[in-house]
Amino acid sequence: MAEVIFMPRLSDTMVVGTVVKWQKKIGEKILEGDIIAEIETDKAIQELEAEYNSTLLYIGIKEGESAPVNSVLAILGSENEDISSLLKQNKINNNYKRIFISPLAKKLAFDKGILLDNIKGTGINGRIIKKDIERYIDNNLDDKKSSNEVNHSNIRKIISKRLINSKIESPHYSLFIEVIMDNLIKLRDSINEKKDLDKISFNDLIVKASALAIKENTKINSSWTEKSILYHNKINIGIAVALEDGLIVPVINQVDEKSLRQISFEIKEKVIKAKEKKIKSNELEGSTFTVSNLGMFGIDSFTSIINQPNSCILSVGSIKKKPIINNEKIVIGHTTKFTLTCDHRIIDGAVGSDYLKSLKHLLQEPLNIMI
């Protein structure tokens, strides 16, 4: 019997999905495991996989169209099966305003923060094309305006909601520490002398060190619930990644058990996928601790809002060259400022301080990171 496939909820925050591409045509046979379509969520572009052998009988949402979760996406069944009764039953589920738009126009509208409801398409069948977006921009942007209004993207709305909830629900406090980085710099230079291998970054070393410091201070690896405190057995590190329209946090699982090369590879891979919106929802879930590094932007130090349900987030500043005291002598060295922001419901000041002490030792004696 034919089955209606609805727009799936591919992330915990997904409200609307956009069909980027149909990989199958109406009447085409589908095998279990085949990719039927590519769907863009608020976080990434996900592949919709077939769960059984069938034939694609109907497409409810065309390429470039957006629709709410649980709208009729497609109907699968046997070849030449009569689906007229299914179409009548499910017609109300797609009671939304369809927006036909070219990929180029969609990107331009997204970049400019323009609501598509305000645009009248002049393409075939009322499709919105690039010229329609450009015309709207020309007619609505005034050089004499003192400010320009840009509508919120979906990801920016979600970030806003989550950060407000985190700040309200968890009492934040921050601990600050400065670490001498000269030995870490020497170690990285030594590792990267091998030209046939990909380069290791300071962030790779810091992420590995942060996991090893958690291993020495297991209370850090925890989450608050209304009934209890959850102490996680696996150390999964979220890596804050800046996107054009917001922030996303890919997760590297069981960091303490992985080699530095493996951690470096996974971070690079997931950062690229995140920026291309090709990361899967399960790669954004399950973090127990988060690292946010703004050192590459020249930021000396900063505090971050906790990425719930984590109990802590580590903020990493840039490496600075400065005079430091070594064996009662003033020498030129390199330091970095770290900030650990904690949820005071779970992490007391002494626990957070012990964690930073362990992290500092690992970074100043970095051969321990390689063990």
C-alpha cells in the first residue's frame, strides 16, 4: 500500500524545511538506502534516505520550496498504484503558502535578510528570480536612511532563544587564567615539521588538553536536570564555529580516547561541513563540554554563554608575545588567557579552579597531551 512521507523534523529546532534537490523522479524505483531528496534545515542540508523498496508516486514539495514539518513531502508505493484517495485525505496538510524561487534568488534574499512573502515573482508560474530580489532591494533601500533593517534568519532566532534560556536558567560565573604557551608552540612546530601530514593547530592541542583535564576533574563533565545531576561517562567536546548567519557547535565524541591527528581531522571535516550546511543533525548533538576559540580573531580574552545542557564552556583568547617572569628574570614569552564559565548550580568555584589548574599544567607541559 502507498505511504505518505511527511516533511521530517531533522533537528530538534527545525520548524520549516526546504527541498534543495530531488534525487528521484516520479515513477522511478527506489531501493532501501537510496537517497530520495536533500532537505535544508535551520542548521544544515540533510539527506532523506529510503527505508524500503518502493516507487516514487507523488512529489508534494518541489525543489526550492519550503514547508513546515509534517507537510506532505512525497508518496511512495507500488508502481502504477492509485493514490487519489491519499491525495484527498492529506490535501489539508499542505495548506501553506508555497514559494517558488530560484536558488540564486534565494541566496541573495537570505544574504540581504529579505522576507520572501514581500516579493512578487515575475518568472515562469510566478517564480521569484534574481531580478525580483534586486528590484525589491532598489525600491526599498534608501541611502539617506540612518539605519537598515535586516530580518532575522532562522538560525539567528534559535541562537537568541537558546542563549536567553541559558543565561536565565543557569547562574553563570567565570574563572580566568593565563597560560605560558612557549612549550606548546615548540611542540606544535615539532609535530608540523612532517611535511607529508596535515598541520596540527593550536586549537587541536587545546581541545585535546581540555578533554584530558576533564578526565582529571570528572565533575566538570556534567549536566543539570530538575531531579538530579548527570555525570557523563564520555567526554564529547563541542567546537563553536562561526557561520555567516550565526553560530553552530559540531561535536567531537570521546576526545580523550582519540589521537591528536584524529581529533584534528574530525574538527577540520566538521567545520567544513558546518560552513557548507552539509553537517548532519547527529553531529551536532551530545556535547558534554564546549570550547570557543576567538584567538584567530585577535581577541585577548572573553566570556561565553554556556551551551546547555553543558555545565561549562572554555573561552580561548589569542597567543600574545609579552614580558614574563621566569626564574626571577624577565624574559620575552608567549601567553594565552583562558576563561572557564560555569553553571554554579553544578560547578563550585573550587571544582572549576582545579580544572583550570589541570589544563594549565597540560598546556605548559604539553608532552602529556601526546601520551
